[in-house]
Amino acid sequence: MTFSQLIIEADGGSRGNPGPSGSGAVVIDGDTGRVITEISTFGGVATNNVAEYRAVIAGLKEAFRRNPEANITVRMDSKLVVEQMSGKWKIKHPDMQVLGIEVQKLISGKSVSWVWIPREQNSRADALANEAMDNETDSIRQLEGEPEPSSKSIEFNPISPSSVRAPGQVTEPLTTIILVRHGRTALTEAHKISGGTGDDPNLSRLGHQDAESVAQLIGGFGSDSTFAHLPKPTAVVSSPMQRTRETAAHIASVLGVAVDTEELLREISFGDWDGHTNEEVAKLWPEIFESWRGSWTESPPNGESLEVFDARIRKARRIVLEKYRGQTVVVVAHVMPIRGFITLAMDGGPAGYWRPQVAPCSLSVIRHWGEEFAELVTANFTAHL
């Protein structure tokens, strides 16, 4: 069923302000007045205003999923959000600025109007926000006209973990991490080792082509790509190395955001082995090379062991999850950091650092609910290359 006119009623609350928060959104068929979707989302500790913005985002995503071309009216009893989204008031709080940018990107090019209503006229959304705070969980209820799911999003829960076997009481908001390995360099093309403390090469011509291809794919998140069912990213963070920063620049340009850097995302150090092929290392350092393979504690001469590297990547992941909490963020890194993120998401062991394939400018997606739960959506996706 196609809905040409949709109404969103949205509200959020916080018990403590900041305190345990909940967001509620109701999507209504504007032609008949019938409720078609109810969304209730627990947001952990947040302010009332942040919870209200999250309610708007959830409602807009559901409305656009129903019909990207619909005329949408957003009704809220929050004069602050309505005036800010109408462009009349400035957004001053940093957390709300991030959410405001996400809303503006969602509605860019769309037909969306904003209407303030008295609190007593917003009781349905308010009840859903309180339901989320009472139960400390999320729910989405389709009440009418649910379209057939596409093959890209079937059995996919846009708010909570998709598997029914997953823990049911996650309290942290959903943070989606899109992992991208950098594009090719001269060392990549020569099959030479390129670690975190050796040469710092630029992308090659082919590497820039790789980066532009993955940037265009990511630009379609939330709208018209293979990953249209995932939210469009609002942030890009990169390893400090040249090849990752250049790849991140392509992606950030498409998304219209700046690039942050995180030192801990630097590639593992191969020490004296940098710039050599694997065959050269096996010939020049035969004994240590054999003991290093499959080892947790052995390191290359002047390099980094998996044990040390794993501690670094665990810290890097915590920083990303805290800094970009509740957002969708692109993390541009290297083979070993990406393997680390995947291994931690899968609660794996040391073998996770050598089993996954991670191609240049491949894409892997992990959904996190803080440190409580993680869900691997895809790994080493390369169809765009």
C-alpha cells in the first residue's frame, strides 16, 4: 500500500533530565487518519531534547521507508525542536547539533513540514516514550499496510538486534559502525608489507578509484544503495596514516562531513618487516617468522604482538562507541584494526585476527548497542569495486 500523505507524531522524555530516556513516534496515514506504525525506543541516559530528536529521526526513517516521496507533516509538542527544524532557532547544544544535522540530511529534498501541537494532542507518542522508559527496551509495531520486505532487509530489525536469540534487554542506543579499509597503494600493489610504523604511502591511482567507489556506495546508505535499509552516516573517523586519510576524504566529501582522526586505529606495527614481501621475510627471518605465525605474544623485530595490538584496538573501539554513541559512523582503517573490530563483535579469539579477508576499500558493517551487544551485518563487501 502506498501512502501519499503521512503524519508523524513524535515525543521524547527523560526521567532526571538527563536520566533514563525514551522516544516515541507514531506514523499516521494522512488520508484516513489511521495509525500505521508505532515506534518505542529506549535511549539510555539522555536529556528530554535529545530523546525528542531521536523520536523524530525514528519516525522519519519509518515514513521514508513507507514512501520516500510522501508529503510528511511532523507534529510535536516540543516548540524547541519544531522551531529549530523550521530554521527559526539555532541549535546550541553539541549533542543536539549532531542530531539536528542527521534530521536535515534525512529531509533534504523531501516534502516535510513542522507543526507545534499542545501536549494533550500528542498523547500517543508520549505513551510510547513512557513505554520505552518503563520496559527499557525497543519495539516497532506495524499496524496497517506493511509493504512486502525486500530481499535486502528481510528479517532485519532497524532498532533492536535482529536475532530472536539475542539478549532482549539492551539499554544502549544503536551505534552503527561502517568499517572501510583504505584503497590500494604502491606497496599494496607490490604485495609488500605496510604496517603502522613504516613507510606511509599515498593512495595509488587505482587506490583513489577504489576510494571513490566505496564513497558512492556509502553515500547511498539510507536511500538508494544496496544498504538503503541502514542509516546514512553522520561522521567519518580515520586512522592517522596517509592512505586512510585520503580514502576518508573521498567518503567525507560525498557525505558532506569533516574527517576526525584516531591514533589508536593505526595499522599494527610490523617493525623491520615493513617494505618486504612475505616471501622475503620468510627467507630473511625464517625462525622468528615461523614462530610468529599463529602466535599471540610473538612480534616481528621492533614490531607489535597481537596481544599488545588487541589491547590498543579494544581501547579504540571503546572510544568510537563513546564518541559516536547513537550515530552511524564510518571508520576508515587497515586490515588488522578491521579484523579486530570484527573479532570483538563476534566474541572471537586470536584466530579472528587472521581468518577474515579484508580487501582494499571493502566494507564491513557492525551494529553495536554500546558494549552490551554487537551484530555483524556484513563483512568484506566488495560488489562496488
